[in-house]
Amino acid sequence: MKLTFNLLILLFLWAGTSYGQVNFRTENDLTDNWKKQLNLQLPLLGHRNWILVVDKAFPAQNAAGIVTINTGEPLLRVLQYTLDQIKSSTHVKPIIFTDKELNYITVAQVPEIEKFKTKLFEIIPKDQAQTMLHDSVFVKIAKASELFRIVVLKTEQVIPYSSVFLQLDCKYWPAENEKQLRESMRKDKIK
């Protein structure tokens, strides 16, 4: 009986490992995993793609173009890392959106709201963030996901309307250049 029990334990340990090596996952493994996944996605993304850094209650989406990554990390830490990665890229820059509702949450409703907003707007200056109603986000994401990939970075944040939405734009082709190009084409009657 003792031999059978020991054999079962040995089989259990071996079955839960790869090639007989015990693999104990740590908190750092989860952190490294989402970062690796983001770093693999970022070179594939371009203008019109989105990266959403969302609170814990943000719903999972059924759309085929949406990739959800559970970070297991605080939102502000994930946002900072994500913006740093985008900033160091050569091809994309973010257009930043926050929920309009965030501006109307009171300390009576969420005691830590002012501390959160202060830290948020240290990461993204308030004048660089556009706001939109939360329900409008879903409309934009649903439409974008029909053609373009959306990466959702789910965080441990439990403050409502704290998600940040990054619409990616082309870093090396400014809007003014595009405007001039289209104007030249219009003059030549090119459609």
C-alpha cells in the first residue's frame, strides 16, 4: 500500500511537469508572461489597432479580433509599462482615451479616487487624454475588431471607469503629411 501511494505521488508530480521537471510558477512568471505576450503583439500592431488597459470587471469579448491577456498586475503599472513599450517602438504612437465617467466619481463613492487620478495623470498628462463615454468605447472596439486586432490587458484594478484605451497611430507619418498627400491627390483627381 505504501509503495502504491508513493508511486501515485511520483506519477502525479511527473504528470504535472514537462519532461519530469517540477515547474513551480511564481508571481514573477505571471508578470513576465503578460509582458512577453505584449512584446510579441506590439510589433504586429499598427495604426487602427487598439491596446486597452482595463479594470478587473471589464467584460471578456467574443469578437475574433480581440486578444485578452490577464496581467495580474495593478492598472497603473501595466499602463506605464505599455506606454513605455509603445514609446520605444519605431512605428506606433498612442491616442489616449479615458472614460468620461471617471471625472464624475466622488470621494464619497470611491475613497481612493483622487489618489488614483493624480497618479494616472502623472503617467498620462490630462491634456494628452481624450475622454469618451464608457458605452462609446464598446461601440468603437466592436467596429474596430471587425478588421483590426484589439489587445486587452486585464488588470487587478477595482476602481470603476478607470480603464485607459490606446488607439494606435502611425508614429513616422504625421497627420499633416497625410493631409498634404490627400490634398495633392485631390488636385490630381486621384481617388
